[in-house]
Amino acid sequence: MLRLGLSSKPVKNPCFLYPLPSSFSFSYTPDSAEIIYDHLLKFCDGLAFLKQVHSALITTSLITRSPHLGAQIIIKYAKFGDINVSRSLFDHIINYVDDKSSSFLWNTMIRAYANGGFSTETLELYTLMRRADISPNNYTFPSIFKACTSVSLILPGKIVHGEAAKTGFYSDLYVEAALVDMYAKCHQFCDARKVFDEMPIKDLVCWTAMITAYEQAEKPQEALILFRNMQQEGLSADSVTIVSVASAVGQLGDSKMADAVHAYAYRCSILDETYVANSVMAMYTKCGDMEKARWVFDMMDERNSISWNSMLSGYTQNGQASEALSFFDEMCNSGCEPNPVTALIMVTACAYLGSCHLGRKFHDFIVDSKMEINLNLRNALMDMYAKCGDLDTAMDMFNGVHPSERDASSWNVLISGFGMHGNGRKALELYSRMQEEGVEPNHITCTSILSACSHTGLIEEGRKCFTDMTRLSVTPETKHYACMVDMLGRAGLLQDAFNLIKEMPSPPNDAIWGALLLACKIHGNIELGKIAADHLFQLEPDHTGYYVLMSNIYAASNKWQEVGKLRQGMKNRGLKKPAAFSLIEHGKEIHGFHTADRENRHCQEVYSKVKNLTIEMKMAGYVPDLSCALHDVEEEDKEQILNYHSEKLAVAFGILKIDSRTAIRVTKNLRICNDCHCLFKFISHVYELKIIVRDANRFHHFQSGSCSCNDYW
């Protein structure tokens, strides 16, 4: 028989078969029974032991005579995930206690429901409590407000807010803090701020709740202003506050402020906490400073999957997909198991690189790891295949699931994919099917379909889709206007595009003027181009691409003096034209070429091949488009410059190394030029090759002397 503690007298109720902790020791007397069971419950760490204690309490009748022990048992069952037993126990005990004790038990059960996320049950029990004429108090209301922290339950929350005011508990610090948190999480920022501002005393929890509310609502400026106000009140931030502040700074992308937050966390000695270090690291990645993010990562004593995934995501989002691949190898070697979030990030990295080989490799890895392919991951895989030029596999994956398992994102991936590949008609067909199957198009769908119409010159269809947005209850945003300006501009309807800009309900941003400037470059319209450029130079004075576009417009019209002024302006600002770079896969390797690349180990044979290709294609009728050189140099030099564009070097490498039966796939960071586009059509015809080029905007499938874009890009 198990004996408890130091006493030699056996316990009257010998029901404990679960071994007690070695540190547990006490003497048993009849008067100390409640204390004994209270100690036992504190040591209780599982359902098996809890059920033994529960059984003993029933045998001794203490379960109904001691509200405190009853509450402890209710809490423990809820903690171990058996909320139904908690409720059954509550319903049994409540009949045996007096009114004073019962409010304590009602609050216990309400808190158990709220903490477990059972919002409906919490509110139903609160209603029963009121009907039983049990008065709520300052322990009741915080749990009710916690249960109402979703938009759908804001109305009950406001009703209970009124009841708290009537009963006099509204001014309680914890009630007010819970109210601020409820309104904030329900996106009722005005109500949250009103309660917050009226609080005579604000503790750190209240300040943090309000700061977090602004941060999660993507209002980083307001969050940081409030943080400064908190500091002026003499309060120091804790780890929870710093996490929200770091996220707000990350949203702003302010590197200097990021350094200040990092230093603050270090001074407060909270950087040792893993989740704080993770938030500081994520802040740096959003600010584009991967070097400092890596430094924080390397200094961490303990890392979890979030730490690794944050770095992987940072590399991918900052255009360093190759570094993400290397870092993934480090992760696997460290013993940290990749999870579905890791898979999602790596699939995105493969999509960025346009690498079919790596994409399939990661897809196989996901399957072999028996990782759950949820809807988000499946959509990401489809998107990856589409962006790697393999629309067939993307379509197969889409067709391989039941229609009920597809969401708007599933359709958006395919609509966008077919648009990028120059098949606007197929995109429109999918857009119609989507609605027929009862899936509501959203703002992303509208962007994708307008972009598809733009890339394929489907002007009237695009206009109709734009008009249909009102019917679909999708409010046109700036990005939709940008698609329309791009669509009209590419079609040569520059004045229509300009008129649409003037009719916009909100001021045009750089995306709008950028679309118009690109159209002016395509059609050689200097006047409108200058208007667009002037706006862009004010909105984005350090964006190199806009200076280059306007320079190209002037150069195409031989206005070299204007070109010189723009180049000098760029030089004065320390701006440089982005270097063209093209990638091509060969076997398991990815090879990169810069324009006029002399660093690549294959450059000698590639240069020789380009020279021979140019001669062969000229014999077939190819005429170099010297306007693409856009340099004030001799004609002979212009042709020499054209020969060594990065995509030409990559294609030449592909012809040298890749089997002629396999498509040559090239990814370029900038827009393909007219001359390369023309040359690749000739190569595809003469060599009977398929060449797929993904530039900054879309895919070009060259085959049998033509391109999928129909020379419309």
C-alpha cells in the first residue's frame, strides 16, 4: 500500500496507484485533507494521475464540500484537453455550493472555456450565469472579452461591455485591458483607443495590447508613436512589447530604427529569449539587411524551426534564392527537421530561380518526407511549376484535386500562369469557369486577369473585366488601374491610358506612372513619357529603372543631349543601371551570365558560339536591331555590344551543352530586348529548338520561328 510522506499511518482512501514525485512530502491528518489534495493537484502532470485524485475526492466527498478543490479539478481537466469532463464536473458541483462560492466556480468554468478557445460555449455559460442570478465580477469580464476577440463576436462583446459599465467593474484595470485587447483584435481601433485613452492608469499589458493592435493592423507609424509615448511614461518594454515593435519597424523597412530596436533588446537582456531574437532577425530581413539578420541568427544560443524559416524566407524575399538553397542544406545538417512552412519557402525560392530541376527535387522531398501537402503548399507548388515554365504539371495538379478543395488562390495561380505564358484566352476561360463553379473572384484574381489581357492585347475583354469588378464587389485598387494603364499603353492607346490616370479616385503612384512610361518607351512617345518621368522622379527619386527608361526613349530618337543630362543626374545621385543577368540550368547546376561576361569559365566557347550563331542567323534573314544598343557609338560597335547580352550568352551555352531534344530554359532579371527576341525566333527555326525565356514580366516560348507572345510584350 502506498504511504504518503512522513506519516506511518496509512491513508484511509488507498486509491493512489500513480507514483508521487520524490520531492513530495507531508504528514496526513484528517484536518489537513484539503491541503493534501491541493498539493497533489499541483504535482499532477497527466490525466491518469488526475483521475486518481478525482476519484479520491469523490470518495471523501471533498469534491462538493471544497469549491477550491472542485475548481482545481475543473482547470486541470481543461488543461489536459478534456473540456467536456470539466463541464460535467462543474454542472455536478454547482448544485452543492452556496451563492458566494458559486460565482468563483462559474468564473473558473468560464475561464476554462475562454482559455481553450471555446468562444460560443463561454458566452452560453455567461448567459446561464446571468439567468441563475449570479453576479459577474472583475474576474468574469476579462474571460468574456477574451472569448469575443473575433469580428463575428464583436456585438456580444459590446453588450457585455455595457454590462460591465452598469455593474461598476468597467474601471477595473484588468477589465479595461481585456476590453482594449478585444476591440483591437476585432479591428475596432477607434473603440480600443477610446477605452485606452480613458484609462486613468495604464500598465505595460495595456500599452502592449494597443501597440500590438496597430502593428497587426499594419499601422506601424501609430504603433511606434505609442511605443515612444509609453517610454515617456517611464515604462520599460518587455519581450512581448519588443516583438510587436520589431514587427512594426520591419513593416516600415527602416534599417536605422531596426538597429535601435536591436540595441534596446540587447540592453534589456531579452535578446536571449528565442522568440525575441527571432523577431529581431525577421525585422532585419524585412529591412533587406540579411547580413545583420545572419549575425543575430549566428549569435543565438538556441534556435527553433521559426529561426531557420525566418532566415530562409528573408533570403528568398530579398532575391537571394541561391543563398536560401545553401542555407537549407545547413538547416538539414543541423538536425532541424524541415516542416511544411520550410517547404513553402523553398518552393517559392525555386519559383524565383525558375528552376524546374530544383522545383521537382523539392516536390519529391516533400512527398518522400510524408509531409502534409495542405492547400497553401499545393497552390505554391502549382505556382512554382507555372513560373518554371511547366504549365502542364501545374494544370495536372489543379485537375488532380476535387473542385471543393480549390480556393480562389488555386484559380488565381493558373489564371496568372496562363497570362504570363501569353495564353490570355485560356486565362479568360479559367476566369469564367471559376465563377461557374461558385468561387468568388477576389482582388488578386482581378489583377491576374487584367494582367493576362494586357500581355495578350485583349483590350475589350480587359475593359469588360475591369467594369465587372463592381458586380463582383471588388473595389478597384491602384494595382488594377496600373494593369489597365499597362494594357491600354501596350496597345498604343496612350491618350486613353493618360485619361484613365486623370480619372483615378486616388493619386497615382509609381506603378501607374511606370506603366505609362514603359508604354511611351514601346511606342516612342516623348511628350507623355516626359510627363510620366517627371512624376516618377518626384515619387521615386532613387529608382534607377525610371531614369534608364526615359534615357532609352530619348536615345531611340537620337536626343543624345537629353540622354547625357539623365546619365549625369544618375551619376550625381550615385545611381547605376541594374546589371542584366541570365540563368540557365544544365544537369544539376545553375549557370549565370552577366552581359559581356568574361568571368564565366565557359566564356571563351560561349563567345565563339554567339559569333557563329549571329553569322548563321544573318544568312537566314536576321537583321540586328541596333536601336537596342541605345549607345551613342559607331554602328559597328553597337552590333558588337548587342552580341553579348546576357540572354544571348545563356542561350548559346544551352545550345552547346543541352540535348537538342530538350527545351533551353533561361531566366533573366530584366525585360528581354527586341534584338534578342528576334534572334531567338530565328535560332528556334534554324536549329529546330524550343527556347523558353522568362524575363522580368513574362514567359516567351520560341518555337518554329515564332514566339508565344506574338511579338506583343
